[in-house]
Amino acid sequence: MRHLDLRIDRSTFTMLWRSLHAHETELLKVVEEHGEDSDRGPDTLNDIIALRLYKRELKEQAEKVFDKNAFILTDEYL
């Protein structure tokens, strides 16, 4: 497997983190709308699992570098 190392700053990480969260939300909506047993259900569930595993790994690495505010999903704190 090939491996890519990226150097990103805090604001770029936050944008990436929010995008991953938004994508997960959209995938969950697909499952809600079409059901787990539909044609799209199993593929979507697999995508959700893969995305969550990636998010977990990313979070573990990012927590060592960025403060907790980098993980905030909204702009309400501004």
C-alpha cells in the first residue's frame, strides 16, 4: 500500500475535519432514506465504517498536534 504524509496547519485540519464529519452525516442520511437492506445500504454502511476508522486514526494523530478547538464542527464559538 502506498502512503502519503501531509503537512497541514490547524485551519486546514479544521476544514478537513468538518468536511469528513459532513460527509459522514450525508452518508447516514442515505441509510435513513433508503434503508440498510436497499441496494445502496450495504455499500453506504461500508463507507461509513471506513470513514469512521479513518476519522479515529486522524483524530489520534491530530490530538498530539492541535488543540481541542481544532475539532469544533461549527463557527458558533467565534
